[in-house]
Amino acid sequence: MKEKMNKIGDYIYELPKQKGMNVSGRVFASEIIFKNVEEQCIIQLANIAKLPGIVGHSLAMMDVHVGYGAPVGGVAAFDSKRGIVSPGVIGFDINCGIRLLISNIDKKELLKKRKELLKEIYQNVPSGVGAKSEFRLNNKEINSVLEKGVEWAIEKGYGTLKDKELCEDEGMIEGADANKVSAKARGRGMNQLGSLGAGNHFLELQEVETIYDKKAAGAMGIERVGQISVMIHSGSRGLGHQVASDYMQKMEKEYGWKHLPDRQLAYAPINSPLGKDYLSAMACAANFGFTNRHLIMHQVRESFKKFYPKSELKLVYDLAHNIAKFEKHKIDGKMQEVCVHRKGATRSFGPGRGEIPLKYRKTGCPIFIPGSMGTYSYVLVGTKKAEQLTFGSTAHGAGRLMSRSEASRRITPEALGKELSDKDIILESGSLKGAVDEAPEAYKDVNEVVRVSDSLGIGKLVARLKPLGVVKG
């Protein structure tokens, strides 16, 4: 399938419509990245293009790699009346996302207590598979979290209304109904609020190393080289996974799957009762994800206060991956409401879009593309070009180059430990062995991913962040 793709412009490869495809497929990549895109990714891209009601093109961002049913780094928009909604095209970790904090502390000051601070954060923010937090919820409270999102946390005294304003959807997607979430899913989330989880989730202390766009950086509170930032990457934990699993099974039962190119692409019509129920449950899981990162932020702020009493950590923005949103985009010259599925992709809205906070209306939506422990992370800003090319989307990270099992075979804990030590990065984790599958070598070159985003104009460079310490499960 990959050999059928044509390069139609700088960083754009197109798969013409094949048998069964309703639209063509596109991959945004440099030659270096495209060379490493797996054949299975292209097959998955073609499979998504076969789903009913898809409009425009089936898209893959620069960080694309094989996922369940649909590629991670995939974007697809479906007609809001005739289209479908699919858990597999959205992702199982609903609202896995990134939150960036910017501090009033500089590197020199942070290094004095870096080890102690990281240990404190590691103790206060549970991480790892099945990790439980101190924020234990009863049935009434979990329902409130699912329906109200970060508003619940603010009512409890965690964070401020200003924090809420600087979250995508103000930290609460409307239409959430806790009754559409199974008891099993709620049970899995009951004791996990305020925890990182495992896999590629992390919490990272960083320094601002380079500023590319002073105006956009200034709007975000990024003022100088050496300024300390904190990046939080987590999602809806077991609750979101269970919601996706529950509804995938319901869709298979209701509509079957033998007609599908891939069983993992089970779907329901958007306006069907089951489609509406899933969107409501997805909104609940997304609200849990926003609140999860919000409480992690609270614990980070408290940890900083212990060692730096005068510290201030202001929220720059919180944005979601693995989510579906109803948005208006111009398609074939006409504005149309579509349901945009982003799986391992992030919004990249340019100046003026009403969905982004008033604070960023002149500069565009903040975007964060993290590296992997030993590599740079980047701050970018959304663009009008992205709205034209990618339904207002860009990459959400570097994207895997090796599977976790392959990384565990090829990379030793000793090699990872030496690499981080040589770069003066402190890792707080359950074990080095457990962190190996998230080693930098297991991922694409984030610098190249970001270069393509910037060159293509679907996410413009603002600043580069260098890791100083990492907390992982």
C-alpha cells in the first residue's frame, strides 16, 4: 500500500482512493520520517477512509505509528449528520493530554533542591500501573467529576477559576452524563484521580532553553531562557480505557463487525442512540482526564512550596489528545460542522478561533509536543494553515519508532541510566528496567517532527524546553 503513495507537496504524501475508500489518505512527513512509516500505518489510514461519512482526507501526522485499528497520530473528520463515531479512531486513553506550567524560578535556584523536589513529587503524585491516589471518591463525587470536570476540583479548593479558563473546553466538555458510564469504569477511576499512570505518561521538570517567537512566548508567560517549566502528561487512566472497551463491545453487538476492514474500527452512527451515548460517556472520561491533570498540578504546586516558598507555577494551557470534537471547518469551499476524531494528535487552532481562551485569540492556541525523557520538548502555536490542511491539528509527540517489547530487547537499563546521567537528567521511577521501553531511542526524532510541523505551517515554533528531571511510573 505504501508504494502507491505519491508526494504531492513539501512534506505531504497522498494515497489515492483505492477500492472501498471514500476519500484519499494523507501523511504529513519529511523523507526521513516517511521512510520509517510502517506499511500497517498506511493500511490503517486506508481503512479509516472507508468509514461512512468521512470528509476531506484520512490524515496522519508526523508522529504516526501503528495503533489499535487506527494509527496513533491519526485525524479524521466525519459529517455531523451522516457520519459515525468510533472509539478506535479516538483512542482508548480518552483525553490523554498535556498540561504545561511556567514558574517564576530559574534553573540556578532549582538545581539547589532538584533531587529533593523530585522525590517529593514522586511521593505526592502516584505513578505506575494501577497506582492509587489520596483523592478517594465516593459514588456521588465520581459522578460530579465526570459531569463537571475541573469545576469540581475548584469547588473543592484545588486551583482557581483562572486555571479553568486556560484549559481546552475550560476543563469540561458539555453533554457528559455519568449514567452512560458503566459501574466498572467508574470503579476503575474511583481511586486514580491525581495519578500519572504508566507507559508514556510522565511529569517533567524543564528549563526554557530557546525562545523562537518572543510575542507568542510572552503571551504564555515564557519570558526568559533558564526559566523553569513543568510538563504533565496523563489521561483518564483505567476509567477512559474501560469506557472505550465498553462501547466498542456495544457497537460490535449492535451493528456487527464482519463488514468492517478492521474489527477495532467498530462504530455507531453519530446521531444514533448508541452513538450519542458513547459521545456522552467519552465526555465524562475526558472530564476525568482534565480533572486528573488538574489535581496533579495541585500536588506539584504544593511540592514546590515546600522547598521554594515563594514559588508560583502558572498554568500555560491544558490540551487534549484522543478525543472527538464537533467543530466547523471549510470543506470544498463551504463551512461544515464535522466531528473531528484526533487519536494521538492535538488541536492547532490559529488566531481568532472562538474555541481557544481569550488570552490566546491574537496568537493562536498553545501546543505542546513532548520528547521522551532525554530529549527536548517544544512549545508551538496553532495556525490558520492547520485549519486549512489538517482540520486544525498537528502532532502530539515524537511517535514510537520501536514497540515496547522491541525497546526492552534492544535497550538495557544500564545504557538508559548512563544516557540520562550524561545529560544531567534525574529520573524518579519505579525502576530503570521499567522505564526502558520509554527510552529516547524508542521514539522518532522529536526535533524532526517539530521541524516538519513548523515548516509545513501547521504548528509554529515558540520555545524549546530541556529536561532536568523526570517522574515516570
